[in-house]
Amino acid sequence: MKFSVVTILPELIEPALAAGVVGRARDAGVITVETVNPRDFTSDRHRTVDDTPYGGGPGMVMKPEPLLAAIASASGGSTPEASAADGTPTPRAHRVLLTPAGRPLTQARVRELAQRPHLVLVCGRYEGIDERVIELAIDEEVSIGDYVLSGGELGALVVIDACARLVPVVLGEATSADDESHSAGLLEYPHYTRPPKLVADRDGEKVELEVPAVLASGNHAAIAAWRRAQSLQRTATRRPDLYARHRLTDAEKKLAPPPLHARTHLALVHHPVFDRTGKIVTTSLTNFDIHDLARSTMTYGLAAYHIVTPVTSQREKAAHIASLWLEDPDTKAAARKPPKSGSRAGALALIRTADAIETVVAELTAEYGTAPLVVATSARSDSFPGAPRRSPTELLAEASLDPAPMLLVLGTGWGLADHLIPSVSRLLAPIEGASDWNHLSVRSAGAILLDRLFGRPPEER
Ligand code: 4GY
């Protein structure tokens, strides 16, 4: 594979490619790197490559003519394909400009670029290059990240390094590059080597760090499973964006706990909540809230819906409304195949009542053998000051791999009395629209939230 770097600072390129894997690939002739300097394509006495910007503003712009000539010289040929007439296949190189305005470089894009026999990497300097050069002589703009460098050279080096390690070598063992492709889209598992017990100093304190026992067990299946689980866990916590896009394989599903929706419980809290004046009150049940949130609970496949009120007669009323709803033939038919048969018949366990949120927490702890992750929702961003904020994606990433149940707590009235609900350990960011009038009904907010967490995106239907 050949790389031609178009740059007015060729001295930046050479030394960075002399050592390591890339250096050896060059020595072996697997890749070749040349530099082409636009300054060598000037005709004035000062070898000028820049000029002032039209329209004014700071800095200079790279002149089109020397740059165009350098790119043409580096690329060979002037047509994208070989001319079929003489039959000699000499297609022009693929011409890439390094710029923060380009398509983000990913491993998938690197794999595509590495298929090309010849890449021309064009490096801008100053404030930028004349736009017409891009129009005339650039096939693709690539960005190595959302920051601004003083020139494209470091970007070109990144592209060369990432491509070079994928180019198959003629001699020697296969690189570890293909090992990564089957964990594509996930972060790597942690690596260890000897010694098995590392004695070291951490901030003046002597510590002993051991290698995870499974890695020395000789059990290859167990090692592979551990590594895959580590990959999944790291990706979920460090890169929720990558994790959200990852489709779990059947093997990975076995490593992961049951789907989060099936162990998520919804609680509608009538006490302790605020009234409009900030006083702690107990609100009354409303028929709409019970019905609509029950429907949402069912639609999104949650484990149960808990109606929380300290008033005994209100709990009885809730149980009555629930029984009517569950007796409805349509509801019955849908509820006959509950996601997982729990302790009681699935459908009847769908709507439950409790005197306090702590009671629900205790029930779930007993049922699952582990305490639930209690997540509050609030229209006010200053409530639950001690609980870390989570976006739905972050919450999914965090809760999906942990086998504990999740309890989503919705408040009635003017919101949950945060200081009286200490079991809450996460806060979902408020649901906001474009206006600053923010008074969604609890059943609307609940439905939106469930869709953000568990709704299948339209493109997957
Ligand atoms: N980010 N990814 C990047 C860059 C420097 C002014 C145009 C980046 O790839 N290249 O920051 N390049 C600028 C400097 C001219 C290129």
C-alpha cells in the first residue's frame, strides 16, 4: 500500500514513521510513504504557498495552484478509473483531506481506506485551504477528532498508522488486528502479564495488585467468557454510545442478565410529595394515572407497577381499579403470557400496592435477592442533589449488565419530596420541550421516559 502525503512540512512526517510496526512494514516494503511539497510546485521567487483570505479575517489561506499541482503529481493519472483503452490498470489514487470538518475516522472507515492501493493525504496549514481545491481534487474529507490541529499532518500520520497495521504482511505471524474484528464495536478487555502479584506504591502506600485468577486457570472457555464480559461491561460504562449500537450475540446474551425491562418496576408515589406551596402532602389516586401507567407498564414489558400510598382505603381503591382493568377480556388475553412467571401469576402481579416506597424496595430486595437500583424522575433539576444524573442511555448502560432490578419512581402532585426518599440513588434528567412551561402529567412523563429507555427505535421495526 502506498501513501503520498501532500504537505509543506515534510519533516513532520518522516521521523514519526521510522520505528515500530509501521517502520518494519516500510522496511519490508509492505507500505511505502512519500511526501510531496506544494512549495516545489510554485514558480515565484519566494515560493509562495499562501495568500490573504477574500472577505477579510485573520490568517492566511493556502493558494490553490501549488496545492492542486502537488495533489495531481502525487495522485498519478487524472481519471478515477483506469482507461480501459490500453488496458493498463493505473487508477488514480484516492485523495483524502484531513480536516475537522470531515467524516469522523472510525475503525470501520480505516478498514475501508486500507483497501485502497494508494492514498493521497492532503494536509492543510494556516486557516485552511481554498475551497475550490476541495471541489476539484479531493475525494473525501476525514477528521481524526473534534479538536483543531495546527495542520493536517498529525491526522495523516494517524491514518497511515491505523491503515498500515491492517495491511497483511507477507512474512511473520498474523497481526492481532483480526482478533479485534470479532469484538468489533466493543472496547478491548483488560490485559495482564507477569508478575502475578505486582507490588507497587500508590500515593505513598504499598499495594499488591493481582492478576484475575481466571486468566491463569488454563480454562480457555472461562477465559474467553471473562474477557467478553469485561469488554461488554467496559463498553457499557465508558462508551454508552457504542454499547447502544452493539447487537448482542447469542453467546453475549448468556453472559448478560435478563433484559432490563423485564426486571424494571414502576412506582407511582402519592406520599411523600410536594403540593404547589412546597408542603409535604399525600395526593389522592386518580383513575387516569392508574390506568394509563398500567397500560405503559404492559406495553414496555415491565415487571410490575406499584401504586404507593400510606392511606389504606386508597390502596384498596387502587386494587379494585386494577382488578377491573385486569378482568377486561383484552387485558386478560395480553397478560396471559407475562414476560416471566414470578412468584404469583404474572398478570395479577402486574399492578401492586404498597404503603411506602421503602416497602417496595424491601419487597424487590427479597424477590430478587439484591437491592434495586432506585431511579427518581423529576421535573426540577435541583432535586435529589446527592444522586448522580443519568441520561436514559447512560442509565441503560449502567443497569443492563448489573443483574439487580431497577425501580423507577414517579411522583404525583408537585413532585417527589426528595429529602424524604433516601433510597434514590440515580436521577433521570427532566423531560423538557422547547418551551419553558414544564408541567407534563405524570402519566405522560412516565410514557415518554419508558419509550426513551425501552422503546424500539423506528429504524429497528
Ligand atoms: N481534527 N482531523 C484535523 C485538523 C488541521 C487548518 C485544515 C482534524 O483531521 N485533521 O485539525 N486539521 C486543520 C488546520 C487547515 C486542517
